Amino acid sequence: TGVEGCAAAPIGPSYKDEKPKATVSGKIKFDTVHVLPQTPQLIALLTIIRDKNTQRGDFIFYSNRIIRLLVEEGLNHLPVKEHEVTTPLGRTYAGVRFEGKICGVSIMRAGESMEQGLRDCCRSVRIGKILIQRDEETAQPKLFYHKLPNDIADRWVLLLDPMNATGGSASMAVQVLKEKGVAEERILFLNLIASPEGIEHFASKYPKLRVITAFIDEGLDDKNYIVPGLGDFGDRHFGTL
Ligand code: URA
């Protein structure tokens, strides 16, 4: 595969004794896939949400911190224009300003857990929803519902789904967005944990779409759960275990 190993690697600043070792994300060869920097904070946050003994309140709090990092990184991929301001000291500062329009689109149900993190960065952001579920007979993803802003074709879209397992639902969501006129290069897919299979499938199918993920895990089990993963994100977030 295009994913290179994610063996235990030293992490963190310099330590007096031995540096802690932690498993960090695998790397991937696609230029469109951006894995968040594997900082000590990010690894510590992921360690908490992966722990099966972490209670729901902590799961929500710490996954929100990762979501915030994903949204901030996603926003870094949007174009900016030069923008000069005057400071209270009467001096000018040559800065930048984001000019475009954005919207979030969450893949229900788990993607809805990422909406607050997006709102925390972009006040009153518009949010569309897409419901895709696996058809039990065909085992293929099936589109049940979507409701999107009317002018979505003029917007940058942050597509939200915390776990990218096979890439099947996200692929179908992208089809819906493209049918509504959204250009592939204006879609940013944000997820916390991806499988190598899911991310490769997705990145090869949509070569212009950008993916921002916090971690590429080892793989999938026979039920298409990401391993080592964190279990069912939606169940842990919404308390439906
Ligand atoms: N969705 C989840 O919530 N977890 C997985 O491991 C895969 C898909």
C-alpha cells in the first residue's frame, strides 16, 4: 500500500531520562492527504479517546479538542487575500483575510459530533446533512436523506465524518456534493482516524479533494471496524452503547 509503517516512535521534547515511545500515524504518499503533526498533545488526546475505559464526558471533551485541531488545519487550506490593518499604535500590519464562503456537511450520525467544533471556529456557519447507511441486503452504502444549503456550489465544503473506515459513505457523500455542483477541489474531508484502505480508496478516486486526518491506523477488522481504532465513534459520543 501507499502507507508507510507507524511503528512506535519517540515523541515529545527532550526528556531527562528516556523519551516516551508512542505509536504515531502511518504516512501516506498522496499529496492531497494531510495528517496532523504527531505532537505529544495530539497523541495524548488520541490515547484518551482510544481507551475503552474513558467515560462519555471525557470522550466528548477530548475528541472535541482533536476536532478543533482538524478544523483549524482545514481552514488553513482555504485561500486568503492580502488585508492591511492599523494597530492601536497607529502602525500598519500587512495581514490576510479569508474571502470565500464555507459550509459544513456532516455525514449522519457520527459526523454531527464534529459540528460544534466547526461552529467554535466559524460562527453561524451553515451546516448541511447527509444520511447514508449500509443496505443490509447489498452491503453497499445507500443514500437516505440530504439537506444542503441552496448555494452550496459557491461554497467551500468541510465534509465531516470522524472515522474513515472503507471510504464508502464519504465517497457517496462526495457524489452528492458533486451532483449539487461543488467542485472536488473545494471539498475538504475532515476525520479523526482513517484506515489505510479507506484513505487510499478515497484519495485515488478523488485526486483533487483534500483530506485532513489526525491519524492513519493499522487497518480494518472483518466487520470493517478500524483497528486499533476506538470502537464505534457515534455510540461513544451519543451514549448509545
Ligand atoms: N465507524 C466507527 O465509528 N468506528 C470504526 O471503527 C469504523 C467506522
